[in-house]
Amino acid sequence: MRLSLLSGLLVAALQPAAVAAQASGTILDGPFPADLHGSNFTYPWPPRVFRFSSQLQELDMAFLDVPPCGAPNGKTAVLLHGKNFCAPTWNGTIRALSARGYRVVAPDQVGFCKSSKPAAYQFSLHQLAMNTRALLQALGVETFTLIGHSVGAMLSTRFALLYPEAVEELVLMCPVGLEDYIQKGVPYISIEASRATEAASTYASIRGYQQAVYYVNEWRPAYDVWVNMLVNIYYGSAREAFTKNQAQVVDMVLTGPVAPYFKDLKPRTLLVVGEKDRTAIGAAWAPPQVAATLGHFDVLGPQVASQLANGTLISYPDLGHTPQISHPDIFHSDLLGWLSA
């Protein structure tokens, strides 16, 4: 009993130090090389960098920090990208929120885009959430609206579970992880096998996947910029580290499910789905009978929305995985309407 009490006191004593350590770091404003951490894609705003220590190494977390262009409303929106995305793919959403008075912070997660691609790193939703929290604390942002897309929505779910006091409102947009892929029968795949798939990515394979899943077999020339943004990294100077990190992200999604925890979310939450979205990690290598059961967002949306304590569902019958890119006027109108409600 006494040992248990002492252990509890020790943990309590250590917690403030741990939080402080997570918040430490330095904000850098450049200038940075054009090929920052293997990406020479030109961002619509000058990127900044949060340099911090994580897992016993110094890392850079690139991010966009866009001030309000309308009358400031005193609020900050934090936008978290998905696996095949970077901070600039939020371009239209950043502009829509900025015009309504929001300060907008959009990071590139570690392992992505213009952020560090560490050779040795344990990727987990908890770790990426802690990294993001540290960035925001370094910027002096304590409470905010959190908006995540795809894997970024899965990360946003974990973030809101870890730091409910920081998240004023939560938007989960076409989330990966509405279902537990392993539990539903997706075979676990090794990082070596996943990395081989990542390394085989080409312009044709990336465009083909995006056309089928993101844009529901439609294509506009403007979508090419996002394909080329990815090709630029896959075949850039950090190719080897990037493909390994992306394989580790797949492992993170498979082994860190959030599906059991939607009922525990405390913030007011908006869930957005495209009913023709079929994104499902593992469907490509699962047995056909398993793959056929995955990624049915028309079913998953209402199922998960019913679990939210304070949730709203917006479902687009004819859209896929990226309504913020394919139909920005509709999505941004709905988003801003919900935020102002």
C-alpha cells in the first residue's frame, strides 16, 4: 500500500516535467533551403519550422502559420493533413477560415513533406499528437478548433482524447480509422513489405488511386498539382527515409485503432463523409471477402455519428475522400456554418 502511494506520488511529480519537456523547442523563420527535408514543392505561404527534441533526436516540424485576413475573431484553427497530403493541400480551407478571422496553423507531421524524416522513429498517434501539442504550446496556442482529414482525422481523434481541454471544437473529415481494420480481418503487413509498395509509387499509380477514391473517377487538371507534390517527395533527396516513414505510418494506422473510442470524445464534433469514399487501409492486400466489407463511408458515417456525445454528421452522397478539394464551395459553406452555430 505504501509502495503504491509512493509510486503514485512519483508519477504525479514527474508529470509537469514531462509536459514541459514536450513544450520545449525553437520556432525558426528561415531562410530554408528550397529542398527542405526532401521536398522542393513551393508552399503558398512561407513555411516556418519548429525544431524540437523527440525520441532522443533533434527534429524539424514544418508548418504554415497564417494570420486572419478578415477581422480577427480571436480563435485559432489547427489543420492536420492525411497520409497522401501536406499542409498546402489545405490551401482553400486556410483561406476560407482566415477570411472569417481565424489564425490558421497547418503542420507537416514528422515523416511528411517538409518535416524531418528520421531514420529511426517509433510512429504512433500518441507521439504525433504530442509533437503537435508541443508546436502549439511553443506558439502560445492553448485552445483551438481542431480539423483533421483522413489519417489527420484519426490523429485528431487521438489528440482530442489526450487533450480534451485544448480542443474547443473538433472536425473529423473523411476519417481513416472509423473501423478497426485488423479486427475486421485485414492481415498485418510488415514494414518491409509496406515500404516496397511505397517505393513502387509512380505518377500513374498515385493519380489512378486519387482519381478513383478522392474524386470518384472524375479528373480536373488542377488536381495534378497534388499528384506532383507527392511524386516530388517520393523521388526526392529523402526518398529512402520517406518511403520507410510512410510504411511506418501504415503500421501506425493498423496497430493504433481509434474506433472503440469515439464515444469518449468530449468536444462538440462535426463528422464529414463522402458516401462514395472507399478509403480503407489494407483493402489492397486483404482477402477479397474482407476488402469488400471495408471503407463503406455511407454506413460508417451514421454508425460513428451515433456514438458521438455531441456530434453532427454531414454526408455528401456523390463525393469521395476530398470534398475540400473537389467541391470546396459546398464544404467550406457547411464547415463555416457549423463553426458559427
